[in-house]
Amino acid sequence: MTGGNADGQSAFPLPCRLMPRSATPKLPDPNLISQLNAQIESLGWSEFRQAIALKFQQRLALIAAKNLDAEKLKKARFKKLTHEEKVALALCFLHQLISLNQQNLDTESTIQALAIAETAFLERGYTPEFIAKNLHPLYINFVRDAIDRVELKLTPINSYSFEIPERDTERLVEVTQHYAQLYLKYQQPFYRQLSRSGTKVNNLKQDYPQPVRLQPYLNKVNQLLQSDKSTELAAGIAAACGRRFSEVIERGKVTVPQSPTSPYEFVFEGQLKKTDSLEPYITYSLVHASLLISAIERMYEKSKKLRQPSNHNPNHCYMDECFSSFR
């Protein structure tokens, strides 16, 4: 295992990466982060976290008092933590790591214990599946960002190294990660089972499609595409074009063909799951392509203002919320 030396300079041998091969970590709205950090600095991370934990516990108690079965609880979508509170908890965890780092107390065993305790705390209100998909990545991205900004320093006691092949050359390079990135995760068998479950659910959806009341559905899509709210606009775009919202906004390009044979035709380019270069192709929207493209352009403008995407996933919970009544 390698790490930094006493004067703070890197002691990692080359070739070496300090972080995973993925792009810059995605964080919530920077304005929200600034506001929460100011509150944490004012109150201290421990007191701030305790206030959120108390609200969390109170909400869970109210939910438990309803005596609902598991299926009804799943459908009810009770608020347990707000988006802001989830972000705040992740920031409090980061502040704790930074404090330990500054005191040279962030050993592997300490970080492991913190990660296990934080996961157990979150499991009071959320399933492991939800935590693995939504909360652990939020925490880890804050850790990665703090390392990038050298606010959280990698040292021999808080990090570990391993070799991975380069994507293009297959040449082995050394990667060093913080122990929080190792322990803010479940065991590998859990992720394998999660992947199999997701595939099974998707196959069932494809094999047994549910009928949709078309006109109310289309009315809702048109309404969402006219909205000024980012979540509603995102749900409308995904519903209208049938592509993942992230695919359309982050990489995709949607245009009107030069000689369209239908007002619903549009040209799409940029599938996320395709690694090779693909030619743009013509497909169809549920609404006039001009309305879809106008909505996408408005969403681009909103994205530029935010700079960073939110952890909120409009392709899942908000889509269900908008359209479940039309099935």
C-alpha cells in the first residue's frame, strides 16, 4: 500500500491514478451545497446531523404508527428524508472524515466503523437497494470531490492501492482510493443479485406490457413539456421521446430531419450504452418533434444555470408519480 509522504506531497509511484476512471464526480446543486456547508460550519457537523437524525426518527415513528403492510408502505412513498437532508447527511459524513484526516486519526478501522454505522442508520428508513443506487454514490462522490480539491488528503493510513487495466491499452496502472470508497458499499454478492433482479424486472415489463389510456397520457406529456419545473420538464421529455432523460441531456442530440415525412419524426444521436460510433437515426416522438426539441432546449438552459446535475432521478420515481394513474 502506498500513500502521501510527511510533507503532504504525493508518494504514489507512476503510472498511478488517485481516483477511479470515471468522470468528475456528479454533485447536487452547488448553491445547495454552499448553504448546507455554511450551516455545518456554524453549528458543527455533529449538532447539525443530530437535528436531521431526530427528524428522521420522528418521521419513521409516524409511519410505523400507521401499521401498514410492506406493500402499502412501498406504494405510499412516505417522506423520510428530504433531498436537502440526504445531501446534508453526506456532507456531515465528509466533514467528519476531514476532521479525522486533519488529526491523522482516519485509520482503516475507524473509517470502516463510520461507514458501517452510517449505512445502518440509513437502513432504518431505506432498503439496501435504494441506498446502493442513490445514497452510497452521493457520499462517495463528495469524498472524491474533496480529494480532488485536496480538502481530504490521501495518506498511507486512509487509502489503499490496486492495479487495473487501461481501457484502451490494457496496460496496468495503479489506482489509489480512500477507504470510504471501499466501505460505503455492500458486498459483491448483493450487487450481483441486484443486477439479476433488475434484469428480471425489465424482462417482465417487456414480456407483459401494461395498457395505457393514451389520450390522458398524451395530455399529461404535453402539460409537462410546457412546465417551468425541471423535474416535470425532464419527465415530459423522457415520456415524449422514449429515451433516458440522462441520455438526451448529457450526450444525445435531437434534431428535425431535413425532409420529415411526419411532424413526429426526429433524428437522434448519442446512445449511452453504445461504445462504438453510431450513425444518427430517425425515430418518432409522442408529440410533435418541434415541441420536444423546444422542451429539450429549455432544459439545456436550466442545466447550464445549475452547472451540476441533481441526484434526483426523473426517469424513475417522478415518472411513476406523473403517469401511474394512466395505466
